[in-house]
Amino acid sequence: MILNEQQTLAISDEEQIYQCGLIMRRFAHLFFGEDISPFGNIIVFESKARIGPLYLKKALIIGGELPNTSMFGGVCFHRLYTTQLGSLLSVITGKDCFVDESCIFADGVQSSLSVTNKIKDSVVFHIIFPIDTELEEFSKLSLEEEEMQAFKTNSIEAFKHLTKSVFLETQRDNF
């Protein structure tokens, strides 16, 4: 789900800065209600963001929730999904992308931040792409509006495909 401006403001502070509050709780029910997926749920939005001491004037935030998952399984999924995002970005931007410790690097420069947390029996994660920042150690996600929309949509579809694929693989009789 791509969050609209009203939904994004509802999870931001009074200065309209997202402080990564969704990494501290299960959030799928808040956005999907009774339409939550038992495989996992994903949201995508743009906002000003603060991650600990780091401030981003504008960021693309991808938040995932994986129900009934151990931390080990959640981190494995997170890294696999991040690799898919790196491939999507590589196709869109034409830059060489790779993943190291759940962060995407484009042309050798860090392009994303990742945060993972275990809440009850679920794992929640964020993948955050700086769009506008003064931090020199990060490359900015510079996409045209059409490319940004395609990346958001493809990110959601990749998540849905991967969660369903992993679930189906767990249902096989492999003997």
C-alpha cells in the first residue's frame, strides 16, 4: 500500500517528521484493517524522517511486517527482499547495486538504511532511502516522478510475490 499524505501525517510528529515509530509495533492492522495478509504486509511512503541522530529532509520509507516469523527468518527475508529492491533500482537507474548487511549500495555509495525489530511473534522492518539530505556518506535516491511511482509499485509487488513464494515453498512435501 502506498500511503497518502493524510496517512503519512498520522504517523508523523507535530513537525511532520516520521520518527520510525512503526518499527516499534505491529502496524499492518492500522493500515489494512481486516484485509491484512497472513503472508506479510508492506507500506511505502515519502516523508521527512529522523532515524536516531540522522535527519533526512525527504526519504522514501518501505515498511514491512512479517507475521509468525523468528528474528532469524525475518532478517533472512529482509536481506533477500532488499536484494530485489537493489535489482529494481539497478534496472531503473542503470547503476551497479549490491547489498551489504541489508543496505543497498549504488556505485559503491550507501543508498539505504535498514532497521529490523521483533514484536511479539512478528518481525517489522524499514528500508529507508534518502531523497533529500545533507549527509554526504549517502547517495540520494534521484528518480523522476514516473520512475518513483514505478519503483514504489514494483517494491510492493516484489514483496507480495516473495512472501507468497516463501509461504508456498514451506507447504511442499519434499521427499
